[in-house]
Amino acid sequence: MDLAELYQVETKALNQAVKRNIERFPFDFIFQLSSKEYANLKSQFVTSSFATGKGDWGGRRKLPYAFTEQGVAMLSSVLKSEMAIRVNVQIIRVFAKMRELLLTHKDILIQLEKMEKKFTGYDHDIALIFQYLKKLLNPPQPVGQSAVSSQQSAVGSHQPLSSQIVNM
């Protein structure tokens, strides 16, 4: 990708901006392609050496630079084009939104940890509540009466369902 074209500046202006601000481009932001890498890159893109359209055959005098993702972002802060400024503003907005989202998730995690600490140790109590509820809903059968006959007598009575459950 041609970053000069992306940021709507001349390649020469991009290279000058990088040279003037080289301290902003550590080795993990920018690197220069080797001759072999550049030859391989050229072989992948069939382009005319008559690319300028001015009739000069020129050619590249220096090996090109390659920028990492961080280098591309840093370029937006050192270039003066309108596009570079818009890209830089958008990058700042995205980072601010990411920070906001991370803080929101952090707050949620903190709340979950508080709840976990609050309810730790209540497992036994909760299990007892469920056991009690099960006993209320499924009382033991009187001796000599089967579960089916107990249900039939409850269904055959004319009491409301809620009173049948309570009275069982």
C-alpha cells in the first residue's frame, strides 16, 4: 500500500517527515526493505518503469521503507495533510473508546468479584433451601397409600390446586 497516496502527500514529503521525526519511528515502527525483499516485492507487482507519465525512466534510488501498524499510525501524527489529520483524530477517538470499554468491563469484573465474595459460604444454605422446597412439593406418602392413589384423591377433590399443595 502506498502510504503517501493514502495520506494524500507526495512520497518526498512523507520521507522528509519521517527523517525530521525519526525519534518517533523506532525499529518496531519502520524498517527499510533489503534488496532481496524489494526485488521480491517488485516481482509481485507488474508495473511500468514509465510510471510518472512524464517520459522519464527514472527509478528508485533508495530502498523503500515499510511501516508496521504503529508506524502507520505515527505517520498520521507527523504529516500535515488534511487526510493525515483526520486519520490521527480518528485514531485518538478509537483509543478513547477502547479505554472506556476496558474500564466498563473492569467495573463489571469488580462487581462480579464482590458478589462472589459476598455469596461464598452460602452454598450450604442455598442447598438446604432447595431441599426444604423439594420436601414441601413432594411430601412423604402415608403408609399403605401409593403415590398414584394420593394423586387421584388430590385430583378428585374440589379444592383449588394451591390448597392441595399446601394441604398435602
